[in-house]
Amino acid sequence: TDSALVQQIVAEIGAQRPLIQRKHKNIKTTEGRPRKYYFSTKSDEAEVAATERNSRPVDGAGDIYRESDLYPILISYLWSEFHILSRRIDERKSSNSHGTRGNHWLFPDIVGLEDLSRDWTPEIQQCVDQMADKKTRIWSFEVKRLINRSNVRESYFQAVSNSSWANYGYLVVAEIQGAEKELRILSGLHGIGLIKINIQDPAESEIIIPARERLEIDWNGANRLSEENPDFRECIKLVRQFYQTNEHRSKDWDTQIEV
């Protein structure tokens, strides 16, 4: 049958994948499960350039999307899986007081607030308040549509640059092509994690590489972002208000919470 033929081809490509890809540069694969194989005459650099320039299908599924389309998917995933409240940081609102490219790689795409006290009893919350201990973790995310061998280091170090100030920093991507091994090496060195967004089934998005926790916020780094961007200043203001009131208003965040 047609189905059996396809499965046989997939099995043979999978069994000899490294050899086939060395001999046939036009046969490419996505990473993760299920792995998908496709034929392309474009170089890795050209594929990234085309992705950045145009909306494109994901893994041949036919769904046209932009990077901005990934933001609500990520925000929904963070809330449903981790109860993280998220807020979009729009770099276009930055003052750019440091001149041209002075803020290059400075701003993450999304910042998240994790309320550690969410399930605590009032007595524990009050005890933590008195001890001035930590009640939150701050997460920072850099979002990309496609990462392959040509842009893996640039994308990763962009996330290092704009997300290392937070308790957790993540690079978020919809499609990975032949770069997961390099991402694991870089994560072991620098601690930025990796989240794979599933466009077709957002609930199946997952953390591929956990981030290494930074126990304390880099407040000097956070201050640099706050000086330049009103979205980030508002985000820090909301964190401060939470510490003052032990409450957060969902309307202040981009997260859509079902009551």
C-alpha cells in the first residue's frame, strides 16, 4: 500500500540517516518526534533567510505563520503547564538611547512570572513575607521560527544575551533542523534551555532542554532593560505589586486565564 511504502522509506532513511545526509545534502530532517524528512535545494542559510523574510509552512503542514503567531501559543503553554503569567516585550517601543544597535540582543520576546506561593497556606505566605524570602521566579524567552546549523549559535547567544538576567532563560523554537546536538552542548555551557513549540498541537509543546536556574535575578541587567523599554518597566512594576499585595490581576498580563 502507499502507507506501507512511505513507512518503508522512512525506516530506511532513519536507519542510514547520517550516511544519507552526508551524501545527499538536499535531504533534510526535522528534530524531535515525529522526525520528518524533506527535500530542499536551499542551503541552511537560505532557509533561515526565507523564514525570516516570509511566512512559511511548518514541516510542510501547510499552516502559514509568523514569529508573532508563536507568542500566544507559548503564553498559553506556559500557563497551562506551569501557571506562569506572561507578558510580551515589544522591542520597537525601546528608547534606543545607546544609539544604533546599542540595544542589539538586549530584549527578550516574552517575560513570565511564576508565583511560587500559589498553593501556600496564608500562614506560610505571611512567614515568607516576614523573612523577605523569594515568592516568585522570573522566566525570560527568546522566540525563533527556525533554527538550523547556520543560525544555531547566533540564535542561542541572542538568548544568552537577553535572558541570562532571569531565574530561567529559554530559547523557544517552532522548527529545529539538525541543530539539537549543538544546542545541548551550548546549554551545558551557558544554562539557557530549549522549548519546542508544536504548532499543530500546542498542548504537545515541551521543554527539550531544561534551563539551569539562576538563584538570584541580575538586577543590573534587568535595570538596563527597564531603562530602555516601557513594556519591561511595566512587567517589573507588576512583580513589585505582587510582592506588596500577594495578588496579581490577570488583566495586567497577556495570559488568558479561564475562571
